[in-house]
Amino acid sequence: MHTSPLSLLIVAAPPIIGSFIVLALAAVGWGVWVTHLLAIFLACCLAWAGSLMRMLGHRQITAFSIAILTLISLALPLLGDSSEPERWISIGPLRLYAAPLLLPSFIAACSVFVRQDGKHQMISLTAVLGAAFLLALQPDASQVLGLLVAAAVVVVQCRLSIFRLGIVVVPLVLVTLWAFSLPDPLAPVPHVEEVFALGLGHSLFAGVAVIASAIALIVGLWMQSVSGSFWLSAVAAYYTVLFICSTAGITPAPLVGYGAGPILGFGLMVGLLGWFEH
């Protein structure tokens, strides 16, 4: 049974509703609301366009292309000369947070290769290690940790040998520890990283609603993975790590917090769903 784009968009509905609660509690300006709503609209467009063109794609070619483009895109922010963390891709006047824009689709692409023969598995594992290293250079420890957990889930699901498990997990653990040892000077923003604290600070009902919206996303993706695309469980694990890290104020809460990158990243993943399964 295949996962449909519509079912994934339904899964994303609770956290999007949660994001509306967060923005209302934060009393943000109209500019933030317009940007947020525009990101949701563009994500739906990506999902719709990708589903229409899914028959044009080839599974392995698509997966390989996504893996390569992700590595290139994660390296682009490092070309700047700023002393601040380099995590954003500049597209004209827009600055998009690269990791949550790319990693959900990247996780799906690498999962496609892991289920192939040994050569394809090594390509996938090498790509994951390369992405983790680039994320650590930005530095973005939470994203490295999310990628580590997602990779571990895929490796266990595909029942790879202990040797291959060690090849990917041990270096990823070392890169993750290195990433967390690097300073991160960015201060958390209530409606971006501290969404759960913002909700609970307003009222117990608001806090529970925001937390429930995040849990609904994780549970929904996991349920979809059971009956459809197996790699959605790895994406669910990735989002779980980000939600946990957001409670410490070190990374945005995906889809629930303000930010175009995670929303567009989800839409891109939904749009590529049919390409990965074709």
C-alpha cells in the first residue's frame, strides 16, 4: 500500500494549526503572518506539482539527484565570510534555513538506496556522513543529531549487518559530539524555538494544544510508515529529535514554530513521494 500525498498533508494539518496558535500567542506582526501563510501555500504547491509529475521520475535517479543536491546545498552556506553560524541559503531577498528544507527528502532518498545492494548502501551511508559533517561545520548540532537518529532507524529497519551499522553510526556519533561542542551564539525566539514554553506560559490549555499538535505529526508519520513508505518512520524520528532539542531553545520546532524552511521542506518531501515510489 502506497502513501498518498493527501494523507501526508492531512498529517501536517495539526502542527500547522498549532503554529497558528503559537503566532497568535506571540502577537507577531502582519509581516510574519503573511510570510507564514505564503510558505504554507508554496508547500502545498510543491506537493501538488510533484505529485502531478511523479510519472516522469525514476526512483534511483531521483534519489541520487536529491542526495547530491542536498550535499551541495548544505555546503553553500559555508561559502560566506560571516562569523555567525552559516545555516541559510539566500535566494534573492529570501533566506531559507537549509537543513529542514532539505533533510526530510534527503532521508527519504538515502533510504531508497539502503534497500538496494551493497554498492548502493555504501553510497547512501557516505552521503549521510557527508551531510552530517557539513551540518557540523555550520554548526547545527540539533540537525546532526536528528540525522543520526533517522539513519539509525533506517539501518535497523533494513536489518543491515553490524559492520555496516558501525560504519555509519559510530562516525555519526563522533560528528554529533563534535557539533555539540561548538559554540552556538544564536538566541532562541519564543515563536520559533520556544513554542512549547510559550504555550505553557500562556495557559495549560494552550500548552497542551501546542504539544499535542507536535505529537500528532510524529504519530501520523509513524502510522503512515506502517502502512506505506517505510522511511517516514525515520522522518518521524528526525522531527522528534528537533522537537526535543527545541525545548532547550537550540533549534526551531518544525512546522509548529515560525519558519519557511521546515514548511517548504515538508511540502518538497510530499511532492517527491511519488518519485521515490515510482
